[in-house]
Amino acid sequence: MAAILIVDDDPNLRQSFEKLLLAEGHAVRTACSGEAGVEAVRQAAPDLVVMDVRMPGMSGLAAFKAMREIRPGLSAVIMTAFGTTDTAIEATRLGAFDYILKPFEIPDILKIIEEALAAGRMSRDKVAVGVAVGAAQEDQGDALLGASPAMQEIYKAIGRVAPTEALVLIRGDSGTGKELVARAVYQYSPRASQPFVVINCVAIPDTLLESELFGYEKGAFTGASHRRVGKIEQANRGTVFLDEIGDMPINVQAKILRLLQEKQIERLGGSATIGVDVRIIAATNRNLEEAVAQGRFREDLYYRLKVVTLTLPPLRERGEDAALLAEAFLSRYCREMGMDNPGLSAEGRALILSLPWPGNVRELSNAVQKALIFSRGGPLTSEDIAQAAGIGGPGLHSFSAENGHGTAEESLRDWVRQTLFAPGADRLYETLTDQAGAAIIREALTFTQGNRSRAAKLLGISRPTLIAKIEKYGLKIETQVS
């Protein structure tokens, strides 16, 4: 749940917004003027402000400036009916996350609000680097945990590179924690009070990525009814994290190279050169050397990115870290769900250490959360972990210490290895994971009485991701709140 402040002189719009956002599970306050909005921020700082530009008395722009003086880093979504003016663009330069033109569609504004809240959390929630093993996490945000030598080297590298202006390239398999490392570099840098903008180069279609990054001028393409500031321009004086840069189209790579070399961009359809001051952090799970050889990634950009490279090890190469992370995730999810911590059984811990975790830390986190939701009480067992990881089945329950294969723990390990590494195991794993995912989503929506926003929070995913998975699995679910 987030605290959102609505500032608009239209009472009908305020009431509609309040009803809509309350249904999404947020705490909402409203203000009828810029002055009242500033006072509301002074009394109780919100996570996000959704505000009109033109209001009697103090304008939305002036109010936003005053709000930022009270709470530096406060983000806003600006609403305006005057897309031909530069007022909303100026607001984004001052730190507003985005703006939307009136009239707007409900799904559009909800999407922007969720993105703004997510960006705000990433900027505010401190990433604890190299916290002591067993340290309490109650006062921590996210944490980079691990006692393995490889992770100790990562902590040292973050400490060395963060205070500099050097470009950082983070490499590693999917789910190893590249975004956490990027946030840590940002939060321990001199730019920590400035914007942190995340661009996922895979999540945005190729046809939209260029305009998302660099913005566009009115008339640049069909449907471009007004000028729009891009994410890089919004992040001026801050940091831009280009996630999965190895999947970036060649034409966009050329513009990123110019940004790195000249600190300049051009909006799509424009000719004016715009100076920007941003630090770039990039990440990829791709083999960039292979992509360069195949002509899918520019060689000059590759060498430009290789100023400082941090390579995250896969979880299977981090020794006892998997158990340490599982215990930390378990503690975190118990706090979030208001549950007592059941702990891990000895065989549950042993199974966690024996599994390959191809999805790395992200997969382990999801498995621990699912195991906690469906556990039957008591410490999480190897059966709980196996089922949550999508490797459960009738064969799993047939193992026992009396079956001639040693202990139940050894038998389970043998079964897991044979299953995961057998021919076609990747398809089996994907199928079982999908089945588990569909069951988890169905259970979460039942628990939240159909509230998708609450269900998404319970599952640790965004609302759009939850909706996409509901569609992917073809779930037919009766919901009270959509």
C-alpha cells in the first residue's frame, strides 16, 4: 500500500481518483489547491503526488517546487489538459516522474502511477551491501547478502566505483541480482538525491524504445499529438539504469553511444540538440562478445561500456549463500504477511543447497515465498521447498529411508538431479513451474478476495505482471476488484 496525494481543484476528479486508488489498495489524501497540497506534504509526506498543472492561486508547477523543498526526491505524476505548452515538460525536468494529458483512460493513469511508485521505492529503499550474516533485516530495505568470496569481491567493487562517475556494466545470469547492484552503486554515489530511472530494454517493444528513451516532438509519428520528454531527459543530473542492454536494437545503440560520448540527445522527430548530465549503469545476461561478432551489438559501444565491469556469480557457485538467502527471504516474507517465522528444517536447508537454481536468487526468493504460503505449519520441509520450486509430484512422496537408497534426503537429491538433468528436463521444469505459478496466483486472489493489487503485493510482483500471468495461464477468476 502506498500513500498518494491527489491535488486538483475539480472536486469530481478528486472524488473519482480517491475511489479508484482506494480500490487499488492505496491510502489516499486529497487537496483542492496547490497551497493545500504543499501543506499536506508538510504534515505527512506521501509516496507520490498526482497533481493538476493549472489551478487557481498557486500553480501545480510552483506547488511541486515547494513540495520538493520540503521533501527532496518526492515524485509526482502531472495531469494537464494543455499538452501544447511546455509546463508539464518543465515539471518533468524538475523531477516529476511523468505527465498525462486530460482526458485520459483509467488503465493509462493506473499504469503510470504503478510505475512511478515502483521508481520511488527503488530510489528510497536503501540496498544494504555486505550486511553481516544473521543480521536483522527489519530496518533494511533490500540487501545484497552472501558470505562467499565472490560476493565479497562484489561488495568491494561497489564501494570503489560508487563514488566515481565511471560507467558501470553489470554482467550475470538472469536473477543474480543485477538491479540490486545497480541500485547500490546509485545510492552510494554523489547522485543519490537525484532521479534513478530504470529502462528495461526487453520489456519495451523495439518500436517504442527509442521514443521512451529520448522522447519525441509533436508530429514525429502518427499519434504524436504533443511533445514528450524521454526518460533520459527526465533523469538529468541523476542515473539511468539500462537493464538488458544486450537486447537493445542497433539503431538505438548508436544514440546511446552518442549520449556517452557527447552527453547530448535529440528527441525523435526533432533537430535540436539537448544536453543531459546522466550517469549510465548498464546490465546484461547476454554474451556481448558473441553479439559483437555476430553484428548484433556495436563494437564501439561494447568497448565504451567496459569501463568498469562487475560480474555476478550464479547462485550454484556461491556455496552456502543459498541457505543464507533462503533464511533472509523467509524472515522478510513472514514480516510482510504478519506470520510467525517457521524456520527451515535440516532437510529443507539441505535441499536448497543441492538444487541448481537456474533462475538464481530470484527463483529462490519465489520458491521460499510459495513454500511459506502453502506450508502446513512447522519448519519448511524438503517437500515444501520441492513443491514450491515446481519439482514436486507423485514420485517425490515415494522416497523413504527404507527404500534401499540411503536416507530420504539422499533419495530426494538423487531424484531431483535425475529429473532436472534428464533429456527434456527444461520443458518439464517449465511445465511444472507454470502449474505451480497458476496455483499460487489462484490462491493469492482467493486470499485477497479478488483484489489484484493486494494479490500482486502478496506475491511480490507488479500488478501488470500479475495480470499478464493471469492471461498467460488462461485463468478464469471471479474478482471483486479488477
